[in-house]
Amino acid sequence: MADFMDLARLWAGHDTVYAHGVAVSRLTEGPRPDVEQDADGAVIHLPAAGTATTTVLRLDVPLGDAVGYWHPAAGWDRHLTADWASPWRAVGLVDSAPLGCLHDSAGRALLAFAADRVTATTRIRFGVHEESARFGVWLAMDLAPDEHCRIRVRAAGQPVADALRALTAALAPGDALPVPEAARTPAYSTWYSLHRGVDAARVEAEARHAAEAGCGVLLLDDGWQSRAQGPGYSGSGDWTPDPAKFPDFAAHVRTVQGLGLRYVAWIAPLLLGERTEAYRRLRDIAPHVVPRLSCRVLDPRRDEARRFVVDSCAELVGRYGLDGLKIDFLDFAMAYADEHGGPPGPDVGPALHRLLTELRDRLRSLRGDDLLVELRQPYTGPGMLGFGNLLRAGDCPADTTANRVRTLDLRAVATRGSVHSDMLMWDPGAPARTAARQLHSALYATPQISVRLAELTAEHRAMTAFWLGFWRDHRDVLTQGELRAGRPDQLYETVSARDGRRAVLTWYAEHRCAPLHLDGLTEAALVNSTAAAHVLVDVGRSAVEVHRDTYDACGRAAGSAVQTLLPGPNPIPVPPSGLGVLRPVSSGEFPR
């Protein structure tokens, strides 16, 4: 992309077409893009140039009231970056996706787009142009002579969440992996609680407590395999259980399943550790070296590498009776998409798609529609919905803000599958109200717990049981209801979900006023995930009388009263990290 590092070339004038106010300019040789418009947006058809060369397209709009730009790998960087400060970045099947949304101060889309290249590698950059006060997005694609790309844009003015949901729904594969009921139940993970110190006795002891707490899945993380105890991932590649830790792994799996838990084990099938037998056999097909992790990365473009990955995973599930796999580090394959660091060869995206298709089909032949496959950010884009059904936030130990933001970001791109939080951990010596905020951070996803449940105090056990019970009672509202999370650049400080009769509102920052439309509801649950002793709601134009029950962080009753809510901000007493429940005073539902 050296030819397109110069800003003058990036912003050069070209024959431009328009799609709902978005300027569309092809910056390289080839046919002019064609635009099909409708009331909701447009589809831009971009044909190849006729020769196997890189095609570069620019989308740009006036800045207007723009305040932030969201994309699947935004992380904390959601502001308006300058075009000169934005590098080209590769996105593809296992790392983000070619979609994004520029939005205004009201959380409405100004430029929301998605390209249909969710498998092949696309290079992208974006930013503010100082001279013209415009925001540009550039897409660079290596299109075959008979290939074309479709880029969808949504009409400006839609809420960000609605625009992204519509775009990603159009990208989801038709063969998405089924989502069994177990994928939508709380899970227990051994990672933060035990790390690599796992063995059959410890895992079974934690599994008993997890089942009692209402979990439906146990995730055995790194540490179960032979040679696991070593620097980095130097022991990855020989995917057999450590006989000292798990002398009869199949029997251990059956014991945990007998508690009512599905059993999922961790594997990083592309990593080839330096201390393994597999390394000696396969290192020639793993040219990319990761020195800090003492391993290499198998090149999925090689037939032998794909066979090894598929056979290793299928053997593990079939031999030991596992219900599925947590497949880690697939994003490391993007090393082979890096034109500066990877070896020459075909695009890694189609090779990964072939590998994952073969793997899915083998595993489904063993477990059918009940198969569980966990994937984690950043490889949870629309193209991966065919290969995983537990879509987990990236690692963020004890960071409630990151867990909230990452799960809500996932909700924007996961039109199918079950979005899971990163594993929840907390200081066992902290007050229960502090620990409760960890569970609050995962309310709008499926929570994964990773503390030593056997060692929790009675207060922490009560808190955990209360909030997991609340989540189960409100699961469909929280995970499938109409979601409103506000502006991405403000990190979703207040979030609400609503179905036909119930709503849940959560405050993650103090002194924020959230709209509360009670009409037609039988119940509104108010979660105060702050240190304040009240929350603020605005019920609109008419006064309404409510019956209020409040509970502390452990679920103990903290008060009950009738309160009249007036138009404008209304403080409602709710204990820190506690819950308030509003119900109609005199009938089954609030008046419409």
C-alpha cells in the first residue's frame, strides 16, 4: 500500500458517485462503481479492474456533527482520528471486519458501511481531512479479474445500533452454527480462578459449586495438556491430557457432565510450541515465529497444517466425550496476511475459511446441533458466525468497563450466536457491592464466572446467586430484547433492554439521567452499578405513580414505597450496586 500513504493521493478528485449523501470514489483504474439506492440505504457494486491489481475505494462525507467513529476493533480508540494518524490495517475472517460507523452527538449514523468481503483480507484506513472538513474511509482489495465487491451503506440518521445490526445481518452466513440452550446459560471458566494449576480434583470441586450456582457449562482452560507448564505457549501442539493432572480424562469429563454441566476444553490449534513433538514434525509449515510466546504459528494455507488442526480438535472431542472446544488464537493467522511480515502466497482468508469449514463439519458429525464452540474477539465478526456459537469478549481481567464495552460491541455484530462476557473475577476480600459490578458488566451478555467458588464468603456467594438469578429471570430481555446503549464514544454509560412487557435499565456512571418509557410494561428493573445511592430517570411528559421495591447488592430487601414520577429527571433511591423494581400501583401494566 506504499502508493497510498500520501494524503494527496488519498484525497485526489475522481469521478464520484453518491449513495445517500456518501461520496464514492474509485482511486485506482477500473470501472466506475454502480449504486443501487432504496429508502434504507444503498448497495455499491465495485467490479474488478480486469487485471489482478489492488483496487482502492474511498467513501467520504462532511463532518457535520460527527463526534466518533466505531469499528469492530475500535477498543478504546473511538474518537475522530486524523487521516494522517490512521495507518492501513488488515481485517478479515479472523480479525475484525470491513465495517464501521461515523456517528453524531445524538448517537445517529452519519456514515455506516459494510463490505461483503468477510473472508478475504481487506485493508482499511479512515480519518478526518483537515483541509476539507470531511471524514474518509478507504478500502483496499485485491480483486480477481472476474470478482466484484458489494459495499452496503445505511441512510444517515438511524441509531448506531440499528444501522450496524442491519448491516451485519446482511453479512451473516446462511450456514450459521446452531445455538443450543447450553450456549445461553452462565458458564464457569477455570482460567482466572485456577490458571494452569488445574487437575481433576480441583476442577470437579469447582464444577459442583458452579452447578449449584446455576451454571450450565464448564470451560477447562489452558493447563490440562502435557507440557503446559512452561514459558509462553512452548507446550502447545501435543494435544493430549497431562496424565499427572488427569489420569483418566474421559472419566473426569463424565463426572462433570453428571453434575449437569456441558464440558468445553481450551485448545490453540494453530500454535506450535518449541517443546513439543509436533514442533519437530511441523515447524517447516509454521514459518511465522512468536518469540515472546516461544512458539510458531501454523500456516493454514498448507494442506498438512489444516489436516493437523482438524484432526487434533476432532480427536480431542471424540476420544474424551467433550461437548465442544474453546478455540483460541485463530487471529494469529493474520500474520500471513501482513504484506511486510508474511511469506508470499495466496490470501490467508479463504484458507482459514476452508479449515474452519472442515473443522465445523467434523465436530458436528460428533456432536450434532449441541456442539459448543467458543470464539473470542477479535475473531468474532459476521463471517465467523458459521463456525462458533459462544462469542466471547477479549480478555480484560477485573475491568468492568472493558467487559461492558466489549460485550456491547459484540452485540452490534453478532446477529446470531450467544455473546459471552470475558471471565468474571474479583478480589474475594472486597465488599460484595464491589464484586457485584463485575456481574453487572456482563448483564447484556451471557456471564462467565472465574473465581474460586469454594472459597467465597457467604456474602459473596449470596451476591453471586442473586445476580445470576436475576440474569436467568431476565435473560430473554437482556440478551434478545430491544437494546439501547447510547453513544459508542461515551462507552455506553447507560444501557437498556426491553421486550413487550419488561425492561431493564443499568447505570454504569453516576449522575446520568436515562429515559424510561413505562407504557405497556409490567415491570422495570433498575440496576445501579455505581457507588451512588440513587439513579435518575426521565419518564417523559406525563406523571406516573409507581410501586418501588429496592434490594442491596446481595438481594436483601432495602425498602418499598409508592412514588410519583414527574416529567423531567426523577431521583429513585437504589442502593449502590443494588436493584430497584418498578411496578404499576393499581393494574397489571402501566398505561399506554
